[in-house]
Amino acid sequence: MPTAFQKELGTLAHRLADLCALVANAFEEATRSVLESDHTLGGRVREDVAAIAALGAACEDQACALLALHAPREEDVKAVVAAAHTAADLTRMGGLAREVAEPRRVPVDVRPALGRLGGHAVAAARALQGLLAGEGDAGVGDAVALAVAAERGLREQAREGGAAAAVDVVLLAAVYGRFAGMSALIARRATRFAPVGA
């Protein structure tokens, strides 16, 4: 029978899954805002990022309360610290969505490649959401590997174009790469606290 601490840690993991869903949605909208040159959608992403920051802070507070209200063993302390780090990293991933949504000119010829990269990065975040919710490893590693390959392809395609546009696209590709990489990092860390088969 799970202890009160384990139940509360499971609740925190599910809140982190909700946070991850917000991050995935914001990143998907950010990608659309770039692909469609939609500044209104970019503004909505900035609002979403504020909600992400608020939920991330609430998750971190919940993790601190878990430590303060219980006398956890060393293994449990590590799980709570991993959950707190996850909340902070997911909040940073939301910040990356805001960065993607900044107004910029992306050449039309690289937009399909950027769309694929964005799709793989969002797929990694959605798989991470499933992992945090206790659905098991739903392919985070595969989605991240596809994102890395798509990032490399986008960088190569951007270098073939003009220098000014290439710089913007390469920097944008790096943001997508960081987003996918953080998904992989969190997935490795989540084994310490995420429920299994919940």
C-alpha cells in the first residue's frame, strides 16, 4: 500500500505531466507562429509561457512542501529533488517556446524542414508527458533522435541559402535542439519519481 508520501509524489508527477502538456502545446503554437508568420499566435504563446511559469513554480513549491512535511528517506529526497529539477526544466522549455515565437523571417524554402523539426520536438514533449503520467517510456528517445536528425538537416539546408537568413535559421534550429535535448534529460531523470503504469 502506497504511503502518503508516495501518493503526494504521484500527484506531483501528474502535475508535472500537465505542465509538460502546456509546454508541448506552447511549442507547437510557437512553431505554427513562425511557419505562418502569425504574430498574434506568437503573442498567445507569450501568455501560455506565463501560465507555464506559474504552474512550474507551484510544482516546485509542492516539492519543497513534500520535503518539509514528511521525513523522507534519502531515496525519497532524491526523487523529490529530481521532480523539482524537472519543474524548473519544463519552465525553461516554456521559455524556449517564447524564444521560437519571437517575430523573425524564415525563408519559405526551409519552412517544411522547420515544420518537421517542430513536429519531432513536440512529439518528444508529448512522449515525455506520457512518461510523467505513468504511461511508461512512450518513445521519448525515438522522437529526440528524429528531432536531432531534422535539426542537422535544417542546418545544412539553411547554410545553402543566403548568409543572413542562414544565421537566423541555424539559431532557431539550435533552440529546437535544446528543447528536444531537455526532453531526453527529463525522461532519464523521471525514472526516480514518475509513477509506473498509473
